Amino acid sequence: MGLSFKSPADIAKAIAGIAALKEKTSFGNVVILSFLAGVYIAFGGLLAEVVTGGMAAAGFPPGLVKLFFGGVFPLGLMLVIIAGSELFTGNTMYMTVGILTGTSTWGGLTKNWVISWIFNFVGALFVAYVLAYLTGILTVEPFMGNALTIAQTKALGGAEFLAAGKLVVSLTRDQAFFRAIGCNWLVCLAVYLAIASDDIIGKIMGIWFPIMAFVAMGFEHSVANMFFIPIGIFLGKVSWYQCIVNNLIPVTIGNIIGGAIFVGVIYWYTYLRGQDLSTSKVD
């Protein structure tokens, strides 16, 4: 059986076409699909925290724990891409290519980015509070300790804290920012590879490797953090100020740079520069 996939140039054109569709998506549909994307990414985060709960205390090497965490987290983007939804981080690439090719407008980009960011947050919070906190899944050991360590590491802005009897230093804002660039560079490449394939297995494999890599390397994803950090808030160890100022703001900016510039602009420049694709707009 032959393999079916798009060339890199054809993927870039497909992204411009998808941007045109996003430009015309109604406000209500963007809200619903953005909520779902937040839920789906949070599902991946919850699964990862449950799978790795207690592994460090049991003596597993840190690298192996990160590999297991990264190995199951891609569930979220698989649901986003295959089931369909509006994920802010992927949209940084889509809408940037749309602007550069004329298939979308600045107004459409602003609408898409703002709505998807806000309602990704709503969806992730829903899973964090209702499905992880109220259900008790992450309020018992060893899962609670794992979830708290992750939340505090991301949100305490360079402060030290105790985790399992050991002193841990949390990320500074600068570290979160630069890790976010690497994160969305890989996330958008995962989307790029998923678009390349015309079959489900190809899409899954294209998504899995880059997402596993960014998670295992410790990069920062704004929408995932909309799930990970609020768990620490609900458990009383992190504040909303720390969540937003120390993490979500620098990580969101870094994610925009990683997706818009290092994937969107570079592949537009390489494959689409000079081409008029404005006729790809959806009427």
C-alpha cells in the first residue's frame, strides 16, 4: 500500500487555506471549538500527571519520568487536530501565514487569537476544577504531590520551594519565555506534520514525536499551563497573580514567537513568498 502525504510546499498552501476558513468561522463556533481545545489539552495534561504520579518517589530516573510524561501528553493535540478545535498555539502559525498570504486579515487574526486564548483557558479550567480537583483524582497522593510540584515549578517565578523533602527552584519569567519559544516551534511543526498526512495513523505519528519531545525537554505551553498551574491554585499553593504574571504572560508571548515566526514566517518565506493566494479566501 502506497503512502499518501503532501510536500512541504503543499502543506504551506494548505495552512493558508485553513487560515481562510478560520477567518470566516463564526464567533459562536470559535468559542465552542476553543473551549474544546482547552479541554483536550487538559485531558493530555491530566493523563500525564496520573501516569507519572509517584514515579520519582519510587526511584525512577528523572529522564525516564519526563519520557513517560511526554509519551502520553500528545493525546491532547491528537484530539485537537483529528476531532477538530481551535487551539491558540497552533493558530499563531495559521493566522500569521494567512496575513502574509492575504487569506486572512488582522481583524480575523485578532478575533481568532483572543477568543481561542480566553476559551482555551475556560476549557482547561473546567478540566482542572471539575474533572481533576472535584473528582479527587489529583487531591490524593502520590498524584497531588506531583501536580503541586509541576504547578509551583512553573509559577513561582524563580523562588525556591520544598518538594518531597528536596529544595526546588522554580522557573524565572525569562526561562519560561525562552522555553515557550521552543515549545510552540515544536507544536506548530507537529501541526505541520499532521497536515502532511492524509491518513489517521500518519497524523498521529506526525503529532506524537514533536509533542513528546517538547514535553520531555521541559518547554512551556500556555494552554497546557492553563491546566497545570490552576491545580496548584485550587490546592492553595499558587496564586492567580503568580499563574498569570510569572507564567502565562511570558509563555504566551514566547509561544507566539515560536509559532508565528519560527514556523509561520519561515515557511511562508521559503514556499509562499511572492505568491498571490488571496483568491483562496472563503466567501
